[in-house]
Amino acid sequence: MNEFSDAFSLAMRMVVDLDPALIEIVARSLFVSLVAVCVASLIGLPVGAAVAIFSFPGRRVIAVTLNALMGLPPVVVGLLVYLLLSRAGPFGVLGLLFTPTAMVIAQTLLVLPIVASLARQASETLWDEYAGQLRSFGASRLRLISTILWDGRVPLATAILAGFGRASAEVGAVMIVGGNIDHVTRVMTTSIALETSKGDLGLALALGFILITMSLAISTGTYALSSAFQTKTAL
């Protein structure tokens, strides 16, 4: 009991005092996750909207595939990226393995199906409402996509938050491709796993507090945006 209370007290002091080691890990985690979410959003949002708006061969297959990939196991993604970036892999010459860039690539692959699938669902609802009006204006395909994305910015922001939640809480893929190297690729989730195995519960608890706080903030933001969208739709 004393060990736990001591670890809890140490964790609280580290958070309150903004311990440099703690801040470094949190900053790296946020950088990797935010970059991955930005890249996934730039690709996934227009792809999801295009699948919702346009009719083309294989459209239904793509929609089903996006939904299926939302539950893609992180360790499988980590293994795939590892094989691609290892020295024997096709991109091994780039020397990206065990770097933050490799972690961004892995998290982007994990977040992309989530953002694209949720964007498709939101865009389908908006397209059913505005299809006739937009077609009467003779809007181009690019214009159709941009209009739907802009009008659906609230539910699409929810999709982005969901993707960030997945990225920030991920451990398997970043552990495989990042190597959990101190001061290089160590992030919150991998640090918690390592420090717990070492018995350093203070740092693990401090990181856990921050990760839980982030999760609560993401959930609150998602709920607020969903409520705002429902209110707007009702009006």
C-alpha cells in the first residue's frame, strides 16, 4: 500500500512540476499522433466523400473494406511497416526504421480507415440532402467534394477526433517500428509499458494520468461536436 501511495505522490509531483522527462515523452507522443492524424485526414476525408458521392465500379467493395479496416490490429500494421522499412524491405534504403517517421507511417495507416469510413458515412447523409441542389448548379467533382466536406465539418471533426484517440492510445505498432528508444521514439503508451515492467510506477502513473485526461478531453470534444451537429440538423 505504501509503495502505491509513494508512486501516486511521485506521479502527481511530476505532473505538477512539469518534469522534463515527462514533458519530453508527452510532446513526442503528441507530435507523432498529430502528424499522423493530419496526414490521414488529408487523404481520408476526400476519399470518404468521393466514395459517398460518386458511383463507380467497386464502390461498395471499397466501403466495406474501409469499415473492415477500422478494426485492423495494430501489431499487424506494425509488422507490415517493419517489413517495408527494414533493411531487406523495399524502402530499407531510406533508413526510416526506428525513427519517429516510421511511427507516423504506422499510425497513419491505422487512422486512415477510421477517418475515411466515418467521413463516408457523414458525407452520404449530406449528399442525400444536397445532391439535387448541387447537381443543378453544375458543380465540378472537386467542388462537390469540397462543398460536402465544408458543410459536414462538424461530424467530420468528430471523425478526426476519433482518429486521434486511436493514434494516441496505440502501443503495438509504434513499439514494433519505433523500438521504444529513449529520447528518440519513446512515447506515452510504450513508456507506460516499459516503466511498469521496470517497477517505476511513478512515471508510469504520471503518463497514465495524462493519457486518461487526453482520452476524456477527446470524448468530451466528440460528444460536444455530435450534440452541436444534431442541434444544427434539428433546426
